[in-house]
Amino acid sequence: MRVVRGDGGSPRQAPQSPGPTVETLIDEAASGGQLTVTQVVVPAGGDMREHDHGESQALLVPLAGELVITSGSHHEIISLGTVALLERGERVRLTNQTSEPCTVVMVFTPGDARTGTILERNSGQTAGKASAGMRWVPAGPVDQLDDDAAVHMDLAGHPVCVARSDGMVYAMLDECSHGQVELSEGDVADGHVECWLHGSRFALATGLPTGPPATQAVPVYPVRITAAGIEVALPATPEGGPYA
Ligand code: FES
């Protein structure tokens, strides 16, 4: 038998209302790369909007209350005594249609190691230089951004997280590589953004994951500051976006 004890974590409140609260009980590092365990409380009438967990499988174990899981046109209700297994990449929505909060423990397997591919995709992007096939798109004045903050922008069809940290401005695809939620709704500090849903951290300069459970990088875009304000170099073809 192997017993893993996590240090726990601070509950994170989803930005939407009434949104779930997510607390990491055991992170992937603490479990020796075996799994990630979170506890999610979905308030009465609350909703965890449609998302998936990329290359992770997820086991959902309700501790209290009742939750409707919607996957495509399929609906299932889970409560104490039921477990649900979500497949890799399966898109689901979790809804609490009762008048009581629902508490669910979620166990995620590690994602497949596809980081190498993504690293190649991100290499060669130097801040301030646009590669062939990219164009500079205006993104508004610099002073619209507080330091250590991020905003979502739709720029020429691209969902972009534009962030400022330590006075530097960064741009990346506004989609966490772990679960397809918007990174612009996460916390920004020390040149990193932390996803609000499961706490993955990404370096704003490179898009590389620096904290689990994400294992894949997020595409980043060159930024330059002109007299007119921020400009972001974007590919001619949008990368897709959150909840696509
Ligand atoms: S969705 Fe899981 S860390 Fe972002």
C-alpha cells in the first residue's frame, strides 16, 4: 500500500456566478506523477460550464449532494454511491439543479507526454518579432492593463489573453492547455498566469507549463509597444478558442 498525503491548497472560486469552488488536495508532484486530486463544491443552482481535461481521465466521486453530468446529448445524475469516469478529451458540463451544494472529489490521471511537440511549435517565437504569415493586430493602450492582471481580447478572430506582469506585456492563446477554460480569468504574478480551475501555471513569456496538472504549452504571441499602444502578432488563421 502506498499512502500519499498532499499539503492541500487554497480553494479557488470560479469567476462565474454561482460558480464552483475548486481545491487541490493532492497535486501531481506530491503523488509522484501518478494523479491529481481536487475537491469541487458546486453551489445550489451552480454550474461548471462545458470543458474537458485534455489527455487526463477523470474519476468523479460525489461525497454530498447531486450533480447532472451532460456529455453531448447524454445526461447522468451522480450522487453518493455513484462514480463517473470521464474519458480523455470528453467534453462535459456539470450542473447542480438542487437547492443544496454538491461536493465531488475528482481524481485525474496525468496527461500524455506530448510536450515535445508543443515545445517545437513554440520555439522560434521571439518577443517583438512577427514570423512570416503573421500580422500585427492593435490591442489597445498599455494603460488599460493593471500590473499583474490579464484581460481577454478577441483580436482578428483569435481569443487572446493579454497580460501585464512586472511592467511587461504578454499575449497568449486564451485557453488553458489542460481543460479549455480561459486563462485570462486566472491570477497573474511574477511573469506567470495561474489557471483558476485546477491551478496549472504557465510562463507568460514562453507559454510553458511551470506548475501541474498541465503538461502542454500554450501558444504565445509576440508583442510590441508602439506609440498607438499594444500590438500582437497573430497567425493569419485563428488557433480556435475556449469552448470551441
Ligand atoms: S483547466 Fe485544469 S488547470 Fe486549467
